[in-house]
Amino acid sequence: MYIGNGEIVHFTGGANSDTSLAAKQRAAITRERLDVILNIANAHATPLEVVNYATEESVGDRKTIVSRALSRVGEKGYNVVTR
């Protein structure tokens, strides 16, 4: 998620070829510079996709959304049942 000032909050799982359950459980939510992610994606020929999931009315205002994303930075593991 783009949070402004050239930064994103994203889930590290799924960006590489290791899609195993163990890899997902090691993954984490991180805050990084967008240019760093774009350089990594370009180096590995990994396509990036911009998706508009919802409108402001359905998920809240930008400040609330960014605050919620930042509060999850550092969380580790992915559970398809609870996430």
C-alpha cells in the first residue's frame, strides 16, 4: 500500500518463487521505500500490479487506512484462515 512520501507498507510473502507454507509463515509486513521495491522487481523481472480494492466509503479515510497499515508493520506469518 502506498502511504505517501515515496513509501509503501507491504507483505513480503509471494514476491519470490518460494510460495510454500513455510515461506508464508516467515513473511512479514514491512515499510519500505517504493524505489527500492521497484529496483528489486526490475532486477528480477517481477511484474508489479496496482489494484484499487475499495472506495473511501467502504474502508475509511486515507489517514485511518495508513494508520492501520503502519500499526501492522512487523507482524510476521501468514495464515490463510485468519488473514
